Amino acid sequence: MNLLGFDGPAPHSIIYWQLEGVNQSKTVCYSDKEEKLSLKRFHTAGDFYSTYDKAIVKYGENNIEYDHVNQHIKGA
């Protein structure tokens, strides 16, 4: 039996994508570079990730949380 997704590397961070205060999706990042690329898309007008209101980034078991608020004006 092969198990996928178990006993792999621990993620660098997990980004929770929120819309109107509700988690809609998450992105698991295994490096700082992956995290930065995802957050860059969040701040890029017209990108799928820019449709969310907020990105909450959590780091490991320490549960350090950073909020990133989308500054795009929807419909503009």
C-alpha cells in the first residue's frame, strides 16, 4: 500500500483565503518563495486569488498569524 500526503515534509506556511470573514480555500506552501508568489497573486488585479478579501498566513505549530487585506476595489 502506498500512502500519499503522509510523513512528507512539514509546510513552511499555510495561507487561508477568506471572503467576507469565512475561510474559502487554503494553500500549503513548502518554501518562503511559494508563499511570496501566492501573496503576490493575491495583490494582482484580475488574478483568481485577488477575488478574496483576506489572506491569513499561519506558520507551523507556533500558530503565528499575519493578515493581508486585499486593497483592490472590486469592479473597478
